[in-house]
Amino acid sequence: MFLKDADNPKKNDLINKLKVKEAGLMNASKSLSNISADRDMWIAQYRRELL
């Protein structure tokens, strides 16, 4: 649910509540922000995950 709706402005409240309850989601949120900010980094990460 987090990855699916993380960039959906209509789901911001729900995503923020989930992040508060789950430390792992906080880390995922930070990673998603960092990766999304740099397209080349995102592509490299995606390729690593496919292997």
C-alpha cells in the first residue's frame, strides 16, 4: 500500500499515519524520496532489484 500510494496526494494523511506507526516505512519513505529525486539512481536501484 505504501509504495502504491506514496506519491498520491489524496492519500497523504494515511501514508503519514502509517509512517508514524512503522519505523520500516519511515526508512522506505526516505529511500523512495532519495531514489525518486535522482532518475539515474532510481534506474540503477530498479535493475539491482530485478537480479
